[in-house]
Amino acid sequence: MSVVLSTESVPDQEKVAYWNEVMNKTLVPMSVTPRGTGPFAGRIASHRIGYLQISTVEADAKRVSRTPALIAPSSEALVAVGVQVSGTAIFTQDGRRAEVGEGDLLVYETGRPYTFDYPERFATRVFQLPRRNLSVPDSDIRQITGSPISTSGGVGAMLFLFLSALPSLAGGRPPLLAHRLADNFADLLGTLIIEQTRPDGTDPDTAGGALLSRVREHIDRNLGDPDLSPESIARAHGMSVRYLHRLFEGEETTVCRLVQRRRLEECSRELARRGRTAPTVAAVAHRWGFSSPAHFSRTFRAAYGVSPREWRALHTTRGPGFTAPVRQPAPVAERPEHSGDFRPESV
């Protein structure tokens, strides 16, 4: 369903305040300052396709500012693609300044300050998606913010054609189809970013081995943190949750199962140690990130075939050479990994 808002029926003295409110609610909180002296006129039409929001803005000359104070209350980081339909714009973010003309694409992030200057009446189309749904590193996105992207060839031309058709596909689409369309946009945008930031054709996945090693090291260092999760791991490495899951696509495990397995391994080692004083099972579980002793016992039994107490008894009575049989850990209940929005209980 499309939502259309306009200053047309608003009294002249209230138009600017009304437009500020409209832009804040439809896009992201921002400050709008008109350039002209007469009554301000603006119109915005907005609709959604899955997790993708599409907004078409037509307005008089103005300056738009997204300041740190306006960013602070925001609950989610977004990546935006602007397509200049008519008129021109001057965009500034991360210290870079770009002059955007008709037909140009511009990629920017709402989580960092930026400004748009529109010296004359203009029309632009803005496509916004959650940062977590874009499978490229933060460093690649930041390389292209503040740089206009031509749509005359390459992936820019492909994305421009796709974006031109998307608005007509909005409304009344089944949720699965709408989500797939949004995914197609995210994948094509990711391809464009790679094309723009890696002109030598270097595949970012070739560096995935080193990045994967850093992720594994991070997991090992933070096993005792009960808040260790795909979200916290991705945040610590400047990537989206979706990109984190992609790193593990060629592995024999997932992020959540790796965390669970490594925690169980450390618990099993500690429980098997001989000593005159031994920590309780609950203390061992807590030390390695399990917040619920009951959940730890169930998970441990599923993996090793015995309870934690039985494991300890077997190793302390049969000697250091004894090795109890180990089962594969039970599958972790996960939501679809492409969504990047879950917190499994077993991690």
C-alpha cells in the first residue's frame, strides 16, 4: 500500500514544519531548511517491498541535514540508495563531497552524519534497507559513500533498470515474493559495491579465510560471555549478520553450533580435570557462557551421552586415559540465516 503525503493542503505558514515531520517519519529523522523565500511545496510517496522501503520525493530547493543528535535515538542502521530523477544535489558524508546529476546513483548510510543540498526543485527516489541485510563489509560501503555512481554501464546500469521497475511491483505481493525481491535488490547492490571498491576483480571472499580465523579467535576469547551471539560477533568485526553467516557457508558448521561446540569442549575439559577441589557443575557452566544450568545439562547430555556429573565421575574414577564417546551436538534451533535477525537459546 502506497502512502502519499503533500504540503498542498497545508497552510503556507505551516508547510515547513509539516514537511519536516513528514520527512522524519517517512525516511529518518533529519532537519530540513528551505532555500527559497516563498511558500514551500513538497510531495512524498512511500511503499514497502519486504524489508525494502521505497520513497519518491519531489520538493522545492532545500538543505537536508542528518546530525549526530538526530542519529543517536535511531534504533537501526540503514543503507540507502538515492536515484536522482530530476534536478541536482550536492551530498556530503565522511568528509567527501559529491555532485549528483540526473540519473546518478548515490549510496549512503543513515548511521553517520550527512547533508544534501538541493539548489533547485528536484525529484529523487530513495531505497532504504536495514544494514544487516547487506552482505558486504562496512569498509567497502564507506569507500563509496559520497561518490556518485554512473548508470550508463556495468552493474550500475543493471541496478538502475531494476530500481526503475521495483516501484511498479510494490503492493499486494505475497510476503515470500516481496522478501525475495528485496533480497534481489540487496544482492545486486552488494555486487555494485564490490565492482566499485574492487576494480581489480578481487573477490572479497578470497580474504574470507583470514576473516574467518579472526572470527573464530574472537569466539574463543569470548566463550564465557553469555551475550555472545551472531549480532555481537558481527558488530565486533564491522560486518552484517548476513555477511557473517556467508563466511560459514563453506564450513561444516554454523556460527551458533560452533559457539555451542566450543563451550561444551571447554566445559568437558574442566569437568574431567582431577583435583582435590573441583568447581560445581553450575560454576563450570556459568564460566563458559551457559546462563541456565538445566539447559547446559540437556545440551551436554545430547553431545556426550552422559550428564555433566556422570562425565566428571567417569573421568575421575577411570583415569586420565579414559575417553567417553562423544556424539554430534544436537542441532541448534535457528531461524533462516539470511534474515540475520535471531538469537538462538543455545548460544
